[in-house]
Amino acid sequence: MTSIRLPETLENKLSREARKKKTTKSEIIKTALVEYLSREEQMPSPFKLGETIFGKYGNGSTDDSATYKQRLKEKLHDKHAH
């Protein structure tokens, strides 16, 4: 069992809708949650949405993250070499 707190205005709207539909507030909430969760399950992940453009405008290098530390050391060495 789950309890929720609703702002008064939303509680009033929910109560009116339940009376109008001749159902319970719980049924309306359950139906809304089922619809919401179903949509969320069908929504692709952010990675999947952007997968076709990731790296599209890159520099062509495939090892930037692997060599980052080494390149940083070299830049610092060059900057501070006297």
C-alpha cells in the first residue's frame, strides 16, 4: 500500500472527477499510473536517442579518453619547462 499527499487543488479535481465518473479516486490514480509507467517503459533511453549522433562531429580519434592523462602531462611539462 502506498499513500500520497496531494495539494488541495489537485485533491479537489480528483474528487470531482471520481464523482463524475462514478468511480474511486484510487481507481483514477491506478489507471493514471499504469498509463504513465507504460509510456515510460516504451521511451528509449537518452543514450539510444542520441546514439546516431554521438561522435558524428568528432576529430576521428578513437583513443582520446585513453590518452588524456598522458597528453595532459605533456602539456603541463611543456608549459613549465624552462
